[in-house]
Amino acid sequence: MNSIHLLFLLRLFCFTETNTSAKPYNGTKLQTKDTRTPRRTPSTSKYDNDKAKYQPRRTFLFKKQKWPQPSVENSLKRVRKITKRPTATTHCKIFCRSGYHLQILPSGAVKGTVDQGSKYVLFEMQSFGPSLVRLMSTTTGRYLSMRRDGSLRGLRSQTNRDSLFKETHEQNAFHSYASHRYFRQQPHDMLLGIKRNGQIKRATKTLHGQTATQFLVIKF
């Protein structure tokens, strides 16, 4: 009985010694199994393949085109083409925001008047293109024209390029008229204007937005 008891104790001692013996730490982490579910990679469906297949290609229409700079000769040729015959005519009065009607006297002088019943305030507006007009006095038959120095005069010549004006619709429902031929720094910066005393304002001193350069077209 004693021998059996000693043998049992010897086996128990050997078993505990093998289980409690620790291995030296070598600085590496223990590898553990990753229990997280792996992410799904985006799969390309049939719709995506068809979309990539029929994607429009870039053509020359999407590229920036360099247009030639306008020259004086080209602009004059273009004016000669569109000033042969008016495309539309309108009978009207030109009323300035300063309180005067535009008039052309038989002598060719251009002034402003407060007499809205005067026969010299009647005009025929002739259209020769997009926002390009001529103003002719129906009483005197003279055309409103602007000279190089910015002064205004009524001429009888219908083919004179000085009588072409660029009509611009302002944001406040008024209209402005600029010379289509002459300019100071940039095209259409010499405007028709009537001062508060009824005299014509020199076009070289006019600016967009001034009260003297804003007009209403009263049709009749």
C-alpha cells in the first residue's frame, strides 16, 4: 500500500512540473485567429459593364476653340452687308430719363424738348440686325448720326455708317444707344445722351448707367 501511494505521488509531481514549466518570451505576439468577417469587394455588375462600355467619348466639340479676334475691316464689311435694307420698322418717340424728348430739326440740329406734341419728335426706328438700329425723323427725313468727336447731327444720307446705333436693354427697363462705329476704349462706349438742360451730352463724356443716357421707346 505504501509503494502504490509513493508511485501515485511521483506521477502527480511529474505531471505538475511539465504543465507549470514556462517558455522564455521572445518578443513576438501570440497569433490569434481573426474572427471578424472579411469585407466584400465591390463586384462589377452587368449594368456597370454596360455603362462603361457605352460611355460617350470626347469629340472635338468639347475642346476649346480659339476664335479669331475681330478686326476693323471685317466689322466694316459686316456693317455694309446688313445696312442695305431694314428688316423691321417701328414708329416711336424717344423719351430721355432726364425729362426731354429727342428731336431733329430741319437744319440737322439735334436737341431735347419738353413739347411732346412737336412734329420733330416723331421717329422711325429701322432695324438692321440684332440690336442694331437707325433713327430717322419722319418729319425732316434726317437720320441721327454720331461723329468721331462725340457730337450728334441729323444727316440725309441713309448709307452712312455714322447713323448706326447699338441698342441695349438696361436692367431698369430703359434703353441706351451707342455708336456702332466709334468708341473710346471698348466698342459701344460712346452713348447718346440728353442733359438736364435739354442740350445733347457729348458722347465722349457718357457712361453706362447715367440718367442722361437712359431712354424709353414710346411706340404709336
